[in-house]
Amino acid sequence: MADQWANQPGTVDLHLDLDLGGPGGVRASLTDALREAVRSGRLAPGTRLPPSRSLATDLGVARNTVADAYGELVAEGWLTARQGSGTRVARRVTGPDGGRRGKRSAKPVRPPAPLGPFAPFHTSTSLYAGSPDLSAFPRTAWLAAARRALATAPNEMFGYGDPRGCQPLREALAEYLSRARGVRTTPEQLVVCSGFTQGLSLLSRVLRADGVRTLAMESYGLDVHRDLAVAGGLTSVPLTVDHHGADTTQLTTRRHHGAVLLTPAHQFPTGVPLHPDRRAAAVDWARSTGGLVLEDDYDGEFRYDRQPVGALQGLDPERVVYLGTASKSLAPALRLGWMALPGHLVERVVTAKQADERHPSVLDQLTLAEFITSGGYDRHLRAMRLRYRRRRDRLVAALAERVPSVRVSGIAAGLHVVLRLPPGTEQQALRSADWLSLAVQGLDSFRHPAVPRPEAGDGLVVGYGTPAEHAFTGALDTLCQVLEAVV
């Protein structure tokens, strides 16, 4: 084996391992080495390769050998060659059947699973659910709020501070949540945390210390939430999800559960609200067993065709923990979330939080408090609600025109919809999306691992809030192309 380097001005530093004594000779060795560099990701899509003459000089081989290797890889689809642009790594190297060009893979290729609701995306266009339009972050209004907050904040605010969160934010949140979401709480019962994930992690540890062993969860949801519960010492057990949301009546036959995690305003990912009878059943179960309901109100501010569904917590503040976040309404990068806790949990949650290494920035807390009290938060939400509703309407209209056989559900609220597909077509749709560089999630990827077969059928979960405004039209067209190839 010989390590060879190409280092020419204007091109990449290219490391290739050539087996000059292998079968097929120098050309085959060079072709295999380049193909493997692309396949493994060492050569990223769009990377410009050295000119054949330069690479031949550095490797000590004939120029025709390099040219032939380039030509073969262009024919296979690994590289592209255009006059004036040189030879580059192809933007995509997988076919719609999921196999690799050149060397076929027996395993289907799917878009990478997210590490959480806000994982980075490596394809050209993303319709992943779980993220707002980050380009719409209110930079000017946020900066103005930050300046006002800094100008008026007392000196003691810049110390280590209250582990529950700064007082101005807790006061602003108590007023806002009561007014907008029907939450019954006080600043003393609110705890600010680094997003929903920290809140769930803290609650899992506190529940485990109280002797709770199992946490009931919706049969469709985020795997990161299941992982957090397990890390906290709890076992997650699924509740069936149907067109009325989670079947909370199942809790009455599983009285050993100590807590249940629900998304009652807008079930994730199916998009349905929890039926009133099931809301009542969850609270009745908690009252009769001493259990606890954890309410994930991840996008409760965004509703379009219905009256807002108030927080479940309002039915019984001593048996329901309300968890909210700024991740959808503003941006995940703020890492700001909050819990409205029953009085008997506040001290234990605060104690657990003091031992945690993650603490939200006091400056961001003060800015959010000012943003809320000045009315900027409400104005931003109204503007975004209108923007997202228009996107949703465009999505529904485009699908009705181009793929009318696809049924759209979960459209009344939130930032995503579910596209119902014919049985057995979900994986084909994912492969087609991967080929067109569209990041989208299959409904089955959200299924609880203890559920043996899909309850919700085949479908795609489409986050129409994710693309920037200028990219939405292209993303929508690509999505329609994917569906036209499948249904």
C-alpha cells in the first residue's frame, strides 16, 4: 500500500490509498480509491477534484490513467464533469431504488434519523418536523428587548441567581400562560429550564426517587423522550394512539404506572387533539392513583381552523405538570423552556436542577421577559401564525392538485402535517425523497419500539414550518415529485 497526496493550488488536498500491486492494475486501484472516498463521505458532494494532469503528476501515473478513472466514475454517477467547471463529486450518488450506483447495496437507504427534534440536516432541503422557520427569528425586536432588559436590570441579576429562573421571566410567564394557555400557576411554581428535554430529564429523576418505575407514553412520539425517561431510571410503556389521540382509558387497567407523558393539544406526530373524554380520563386516573400527568405543550400557540385547546393542566394543577418551550415559537438555540409544577414538586425539582450542569442564560431570560411584557412576543406569534397558515394552505392545495389520492391529516394546528400513504409505500417514498435530496420522516420512525406493528399506517410527517420562506416553494415541489413517484 502506498499513501499518495495531491496538493495543487485551487483544489482540495486529496489523500488516496492505492494498491499498485492489486488486480486490475493502477487504473482499477485509482478508481476504487476515489469511489471509496466519495462513498465514505471523505469527498463531500460538490467537491472539485484536481485536474487529471495535476493528479497524475502527484501520483506518478499516466494522465490517461487518471482521465479514464474520472470517466468511469462519471459514467457510474459518482462524479460529474462539465466544461469550465472541472470534475466534481456528484451532488447525490444514490438511485431512487435506494441502491448505490456502481456498487449496489442490499440495504435500503433512508434519510438519517434525527438525534432529536432539532437535529442538523445534511440534504439540500428539509421538511423535518420539529423546527420553526429559523430565518423568521425576530432579530431586530429581540435585540431591542435585550437592550431594554440590560438597561433596567438590577445588579443582582448578574449573580448566580435563583435556580428556578429569574423572577422577571417567571412573572411574565405566569401572566402569559394564564392568559394564552389557561395554565393555573404562580411565579413560585414555575421553573425555567434549558428546553423541554432538561425538564423531562429532571422530572424523570424526581419521579424515580419517589418510587415511580414506569412512565406511560403515547405509542407514537419522539425517541429522544423515551431515551430521557430511560436515562432517568424509568421504563416507558406505550398507550395506543388513534384519531382521538392517546387512549388514556388504558391507564385505568394499568394503575401501577406512576406518570404519563401526553401531547394533548396536538399529538405528535399524528396531529390530533386529545378528545375531551380522554382528557378527563387522564386527570381522573391521576387523582385516583396519586399519579402525575406530564403535559408537553410543544406548539400550543399555533392553531388555524379551531379554537385553541387550553392546557390540560388547568383541570388539576396539583396532578398535571405543564411543560412549555420557546423552541417552536422563537428558536431552539435559545434553550429556554419552563415547567408549571404542583406545589409538592417544586422543591425537589429545584434541588435536582441545582445539581444539573445546564442552566439557561440569565441574559436570555431577561430578554424573553421583556419581549413578553412589551407585547413583542404576542406580535411575533400572530405574524408567524399567519405565515404558517399560508404555508399549510399552499401545501394542502398543491397536494390536492398534483396528488389528490394522498390524504392530509393534522392540519388544524402546529407546524407539521401527516400525509397518509397507501399500505406498503412509506419506505419507497423515503427512498424517493433521499434520491431528490429531500429530508422527510416516515410515520413509522416515531413508533414506540414496544408496539409490534404500525398502528397508524403508512405516512410521511412533513414539517412545513422548517424551510426558510424563499425555499418553501422548491421544497413543496420536490415533495410533490416524491409523492407522484409513489402513489
